[in-house]
Amino acid sequence: MIKKYLKYQVPNVILLLLVTPAVFSQNIPARKIKKMFEKSEILNEHFTGFSLFDQDKDKMVFEQNGSKHFIPASNTKTYTFYTALEMLGDSIPALKYITKSDSLIFWGTGDPTLAYSTFKSNKVLDFLKKSDKKLFFVATNYKGNFYGAGWNYDDYLEDFQPEMTAFPVEGNTAKVYKNEAGGVTVKPPFLQSYFKVDPNFSSEYYFIKRDFYTNQFTYPSKIDKTGYLQEIPFKTSPELTISLLEEKINKDITLLDIPLPKDFRIIYSEKTDDVLRKMMMVSDNFIAEQLLLVCASTLSNDLSTNTIIDYSKANFMKEFANDITWVDGSGLSRYNLFTPNSSIALLKKIGIKVNDEERLHSLFPAGGVSGTLKRAYKTDNDKPFVWAKTGTLTNVYNQCGYIITRKGKKLIYSFMNNNFTKTTDEIRAEMARIITEIHNKY
């Protein structure tokens, strides 16, 4: 009887032994992820949140403070990114216009790309140049302050904080170079006359100052630094926008104030993916803020950050809209508050919307390869395994994105760190260590 019993049972035991490792290998044990955090002296010194989601199993693997609120910094751009995915087509609407008798009247849409960064499209400038009509610009459709809610006004000279407008030109920023004569050359050239030497202005480090309220730029009489370049946001106004456009197209433009008729037409500029990629790769605040205005332009002619955020939350983020406080497009504001779990939910939606892994990965910085993650991670056999958006402010460093493990598991993560006193480099390195360990082991 014993032999008979074994005869029929041994194959089942063998089968169980063969199957069990495969079954268990499909799960990532939460207790082991938890131990990684418990053993981290660096992460235990401040407020840390972490959520890890298994896409294949459609379930949360582990969370620590996943429902707690954190200042997201530039993780906010993923919310702007998703809003743009939902609301914009394959190209950026750049200008609305009508023709009336001998006049061409146009309105801005917030498009950030005109003569900015690496964008090359001249469709808007060519359109205005080629017109045989009198040009009129309506500048009253931007509904907001020149800065976002909660922005640091002390940073008005920093290139990461240009002002917002309906029709930005050259990123609303002046680029200042040292010239051969020892002075400065300014781009756009129209602004050159606003720069004056101040003999009483001396500083240990050479830099150019601008009056907060005006475009009065001053600089020391001597520039020692070779290859000097400074980018400084200029003070925007409808009149200055017109002057900068007139310089580029060599035609007169007149300010006008009329409502947008229903029969308007649209000129498009850059490919939407190219603009989104630029925003995500270098964490461009200006593009992020202006993209929300571009999204608003698809609803009405009023360009309002508040309106488009409310619309996006109500229409695209219903499941977690009550769990987030979202006030700007870039994350410059410390009023923004998101949870690791809300970012996981958002990243799931982004993946579904894009529905193409190669395209999705191309739009995010890749660890060890590109953007803000180029130096944060090493590749695995020359291949990246993490694609994520970073977020950095003083005492804040976060990442949220996608991981593919050595065993092929597809994970989503949100890793948030607030109120630390160590350097950002130390926090970044510890985060990379943990994410790399998850990649290697699972």
C-alpha cells in the first residue's frame, strides 16, 4: 500500500517542487522592500514616502507614507504632462487669428516655443512676415499674475523663473554674452539698450542685475570671466512683446483689444512630443507653465492656470483629485501637495494614454542615459532600467516613474523626500541605491 501510495504521489511532489519556485518568484516580498528602508540611516532622518506598484499584477507591492502629502517640486510636471497628453493633438497650437478687411488680428495661446531653446519652427514668424495685411495683436487673454501662486520673488533674476505671458518670445529671457570689446552682447538685440554699466556696482562674482519692476539692467565695468553667459528673465509687457516681434519680422504691429470671434483660425508650431520631451528631460519650468496655458487655450480664449488645473482634475484625475493640492505647472510653488499614491495613479494613467512603451520611455529621463537622471544611475549592460521625473527644491528631492527589473517585472514608483538637512546628492545616491537593488533582485 505504501509503494502504491508513493507511486501516485511522488510525481505530484516533484511537480510541486518544480512549480513552487516559479510561483514565488512572481511576487516581490513587501517585507524585503520594507527592510531596505528600515536599514537606511539616511532616509530615516527625514520625511520619506515611497510607493511601488506592480503593473503586471495591477497591485501595490509596498508603500511607506503612501497617503501622506509631500511637496512634489518638479514631480508636478508629470501632472502638466498628462494634461497636455489629454488635451493637445500632435502639434502645439501657437497662434489664433482672424482676417478682417485689410487687417490680420492675432492672439497668443501661451505657446512657449517661439525662438526658444532648441525649437526651430518658424511657422508663426513666417506667417506674420508673409501677410500683406496690417498686423494687430490682442494681449488681454492671459488671466493671471506674471508669477504663479507661491513662487519665490527672490528668484526673479534666475533663468528658471521667467514670467508667464500669452505670447512669449525667446522664453521671456535675455541671453547676455561677453563680447570681444569687453562689454556685453544681448539677445534679443532689442534689449541691448536696456543694459548699462554701473561703475559703483562691484561684486566678488560677476553678474548682471535687473530692477524688479523694470527692464533696467546693470553690470560692472569689467568682465573677467571668459565664455561668460547669463540668462536673465526680462520684465514682460504687451508693448515689449510687440517690439520683440517687430524686430524679428521687420513689420509694424499695433495693440488692439477685441474679443475673439467664433470664426478664428489656428497656426500650429512644434510637435507636442518634442515639447513634452524637452520639458521632462531638463525639467523646464517655463515650458511647463506655458503648456498649461496652451491647454487652456483649447477650452476658450482665456488663458488661466487655475481654470485648466480645475478642469484637468475634474475630467482626467477624478479618482485622486481630492487627494492633491495643485497650483502651478512646474512645481516651483511649495503650495503644491501630492501623495506617492496619487503619483502612482497618475503614472498608470499616463502609461495607458501613451500605450506605447518605447514612446513613453523616450519622453522621460532615462537613468544613466539622459536628462536629469543621466548621472543619478548607472545602466545595466549599457541599458537603462529606470525612466522617471525628478523634483528638486531646497530640502526636497523626489522621483516618480517606471522601472523594469532584471526579471522583466514592470513597476511604477514614487519616491518622495521632504525636510532633509543632508545634501541633495546624498539623498539622490541613496534613492538610486534602493531603486537599483529592486531592479537587480526582482
